[in-house]
Amino acid sequence: MKLSQLTTNAEVLEQQLLNPLFRKQWEQTTLARTVAVAVSSYRSQRGLTQAALAERLGSTQPGVARLERGEHNPSLETLVKLSASLGFHFKIDITPTAAKSRPTSERARETAAVALRANEEVTISLAVDG
């Protein structure tokens, strides 16, 4: 098989996002994935092991590994620790999207857009329909 015939990550993700359950999980872990990229980039750019980074954070190697997996949203306490220890700047903007007529009993839907900047500033914008 030629390299040009292989499916790209973007194509696989696009296909997976058609599944409502996958999409919901993907959207709910936007913060986790963004922090994972920031932490793993920070660590690799400085040639640190997970254990060495854990020491800087006052954490454990398994704790850093969990952050880098990006499967669970970090707590506010963890974000504060990352900011204080590593100099990360987190800006989390939670803004309602345009009002849509929906029953008030329907669960809120989160959509997220994420940008990671080279200067270790992490921007996370969440739009919540209510």
C-alpha cells in the first residue's frame, strides 16, 4: 500500500465524530487534551522525564502520565499547580452561544475550540447551549 493511500488522522477523527457518543466524549475532554499537549510539549522541549516533571510539580510520575494521556479533565487545583510551577497561563472563556429554542430540561451541550500557543499559553473556549 502506498503512503498516499493511507487514511490520515484527520480523516479518522472526522469519521469518528459522526458517532454521537464519540463526539460527546471528544467534546467533554477538550480541556484534558489541551493540557496534555501543553504538559508533554513542555516536558519534551526541556528534556525532562515524567518523574523529573512530577518532582517540579510536587506530584508523582503516574500523575504526570495521566495528565499527558488527556483522558480526564484536570481539576482547577491541578491547573493552578501547573501555572505556578511551570509558568503556564490558562485562559478559560465560557460563553453562551446564540439562544436556540430548546426545552429547558434538555441537557446542555458543550462545544469547544482550542488553541495552543507557542509561549505556553493555553486558550480554551467553551460554548455552552442551555
